[in-house]
Amino acid sequence: MSRRTFLVSATALAVSAGPLAAVARAAVRTPKVLVIGLDGALLQRIKDADAPNLDALMAAGLTAPSSIYADPLAPTLSGPGWSTVITGVWPDKHNVKDNNFTGSRFTQYPDFLTRVETAKPSLSTYAVASWNPITDTVFSPKVDTRVSTPSAEYDTGTTSRAVARLKGADPDAVFVHLDNIDHAGHSYGAASQQYLDAIHGADAQVGQIVAAVKSRTAYADEDWLIMVTADHGHTDAGGHGGSTLQERQTFMIATGSALAPGSVRHDVKMPDVAASALAHLGIAIDPAWGLDGRPVQQPAPDDFDALRGQLQPRADETGIPASILGFTHTPPAGWSVDNSAMGTGGVTEWRGWSFTTDEFWTQAQRDQNRECNIRARNVFAVADGDEWYDKALTGTFDSTLVSPAHPVTGGRTATLTYTTYYRQEAPQKGEVLVSYDGGTPVSVKTYTADVPSRTETVTLQVPAGATTVRVRFRYTGGNNWYWVIDGVRITQA
């Protein structure tokens, strides 16, 4: 029996079930995914433009602004950007550094449609792109259909092909790439009317594609997750590849049964597109895949994220726009910061451990690798001796971030996990210490060399009889670099 026949039969059964019809019908809705990529699109300019279809998607679902990396991890170019979106891992894993794709690791980190085909080969996958390297190189031949739109057809051809596939076939996972916004950005700049006009044109094409989904005969029996995203932003003057926040901007606009209408989130990152697509199609994400993305349908906020509403504008910093709310020294409930050994004066924002965001912290000083803090999400903690030293001060940087007391069972192991990013310059040191039941803190990990953005896992041997554990992150140094901490969790099997 075909899937369509099964759905029709199940729907007929649901209708005959009287009051239980809605429940039965919902139970058999077929999950499907549509990803639309708008090359070089800026979310703020979408909001400024005449873009009723994208506005409608934002009203119907989730809007999630985010930011990406810069050199030395990778420049803000389409090759690294689309590779990150499509594989669900950052450039330090897929290894795409430019638009030539030299050294790419797509065999180890394949595109999400290839993962769909591997896990559920019966599903139908389709990709069409105006920028041909996406369908020629990033998506593998394992995808059922890859179409590289002839340049003479450009976005018009890409749109018509996507519409025809959605209307006339039964795809389960679709990727569509539109290019003209990026073209307008290069030719006229993101501050131009031509850029807004290009967004308006792409919006109409998005409208055609979404209308094709909704016109499907089986649409009422389908559960569509629709995601719209971009690979990078643009400068006002035009162009990208650098480290400005505008070039590093991206976003997700998404609608689906698990997403609240009109919602806004700040914890979503570029690799989440692939992970969300896989999760929606019922494909379990194997930790061995090493994905950096996590399903947008399954938010996992941490304690620091609760501080977003308390963030303040700049105090001493001058390079950060005054309109950005981005730091606080007030820790979340249960946390504390011990500055008893901290020097005085210095730049207010970074006096001891601070809680901040990517859009705030990276603009304190560009091109010092802060842009490579890719795995922290939303609000994170940072100790930044380099920036603190930019104003008259006395003493040295010596600050300790202290967690709440977590319940544990004595005599068993526990696991401490956290996201970190550490840049070293002597005599600086980062130290992780734990204490049980208020006892003397004991060092369990020390940082004295660069550590790229990653998730750390530390096994703790909980003493017999202990009932609580508290974690301390102590950063000491002079006019050196910085340490980022996020997503701190303690678990016990």
C-alpha cells in the first residue's frame, strides 16, 4: 500500500470516528520539510522591505536572528555558509574555507538530505539552486534529485522548478536556493533601494513556493516544517567576507506544528537548520555524527539565557552601538561571582565575569578571534582581561564564577559538561574547581593553552556521603585574552 493510499484510508477512518476524528487525523500527518535559502539576506532589511510573504511566515512561526563566525575560522562567504547550513556543523568540522571547497569533509559530515536518504531511503529528497556549487558539490549524488538551475533562468527558473516539484510530485524534504538578494548586495549595497527591491522579488518567489505547498491535495494530512535562512549578510556599501556584525548576520524564520506563532528566540544557530529537518522527519540524531546543530523544536535554554531581559547598553565601550543591550554583572538565580581578589577600575563591562551576547562582545574589538566563539548560544559568561585593561585600573584580573549547589549522590560518578572557548596568553590561567557540601574547592581542569570553541566533559568522582556539588570557574591574568563559559550542566546516571 502506498503512503498516499494509507493516508487517505486513515483519514476516512478518522472521519467515521466522530469526536476522535481530529486526534486520529493528527496522528497520521506525514512530516515534510522545506528549506528556502536566501543568499546574502539581512533579517533587518527583510523587515524594512515590502515582504508580505516573509512577514506572514514570521507572524505564523518563529523568528530567530543569529550570527556566524569570521576568519580565522572561515570568512563570511557562501561556500562556508551554505556548507554550515546544509551539513549542520561549523567550518572547523566541514572544513570549507572558501568558495572552492578545497579540503571539504562532506564524506564525514554529509548534507542533511544525504542523511535522510541513508536513514530512510524511501523518502523523496530534492534540491534546486541558483548558485550551482550547492547542488553540484555540497549535496551528494545520494540525493534523489539535484537541479543546478541554468544561469539564464536564475531565480525565476529555480522558483518554477521548485513549484512544479511541490505541486506535481510527493517530495518529503526539499531545499531551494535563491540568489538575487546577494547579487543586489554586491552591486548596490545592503543600504540601497535595489537591495530592498531584490528582497521584494525574492519574497514573491517565496510566496509562490509556500503557496505550492499549501495547494497540495494531501496538504491537510501533511505536517510541514518550513525554514527560511541565509548564509551571511552584507555591508551597507556592498560585499561580505569580513568580520563586521552585519556581514556575520544570519537568521531562521520557521513555521511548523511545534513552533509558536509570532515567537522570537536568540538561542538558534546556523547548523540548527539541518538538525531540525532531520528531527522533524523522525530521524534520530546519532551523537557519533558530531552535529553542532540541535532541533529548533527542542529548545534547551540554560541559566544564563534567563538574563537576556536584564542586559544593559554599553558603559565604557565606544565601538559597540549604543542601541545594543548586551551585558550585565548580575548573575542568574543561584549563581554568584566572587570578585574579592579582583583589581579595581578598568572597563566597566568586563570588570570580573560578565554575562553577554555575541552581538555585544564581538563588537568590543573585532578581529581578535572573538568571532570564533561559535558554540556558545544566547547569553554566555565571559572573563575578558584584554578588554578590561583598556581603561585605567589597579591590580590584576582575578574573578571566579560560582554555580549553584547541584544535588548529587555520593559514591558515584557525575558528569560536568559546559561549552567553552579559551584564548591564552601567559601568565593567564583558567581553572575549573569543584567542592562538595561546601567543602574546600578542588581543581579538576586547568587551561593554559588555546582551546577552540567546544563542549567539555569532565567526570567527577563524588565522595561517599556527599549530597551537593558546586562548580567554580576562576580566571586570573593581566592584559591577556579571555575565557567563555556557557551551557553548564551536571548529570548523574
